[in-house]
Amino acid sequence: MATKVRLQSRRHLPRNVVEFRRVRRTLLRGPGCVGVGVMAVPSIATFWSFSAWADRASLDTAIGHHRETTMTATLSGRVAISLVVVYTVPTGEVPPHWGEVQARLRP
């Protein structure tokens, strides 16, 4: 799964860095998590992330986790653009290159 979150303003960056770190730690402890990565680009107030899962059931469980719900509520009103894409790659291609993550999230 890959995500792109562009904030309405750079003033929201510090709080969102903390939130993304919390979510990352939570996801890494989740059953079936193969890996999680987050990349921030402060100059354009944008975060890209990916998470890799052993199977779709593990991903679905993680998405339903309360921390994800909390972050969604926290981001409400601060997000200009939010994109999510779920895709499958061979195990040997994890972790993906950031260029691939960004390409999959182009509108």
C-alpha cells in the first residue's frame, strides 16, 4: 500500500511528523507487517509512505486499527490532497524504491 498526503500548510508539519512516527511504530508491530517507510518533503508539505504486508487480511486488519482511525481524524482539516493505492509486488521487490511509490501515486 502506498499513500501521499499533502498538507494545506507547512505549519502542520511538526505535528504530522509525530503522528506518522506513531502510526509507523504501530504498523511495524502488527501481525503480517513486512515493512513500513515514510518520506517527508517539508518544502512542499508532503508525506509519502508505503507499507508491505504478508497478505491482504493483514493489511485489512492494520487499516482497521484504532491508531489509523485516530490519525485520520487528526489530519482532518489539515490535508489538501490524500491519495491511497493498494498493489501487489513480488517479495524480492520490498522495500520499493521511492520513485516507484511516487509513480504509483500520480493522479
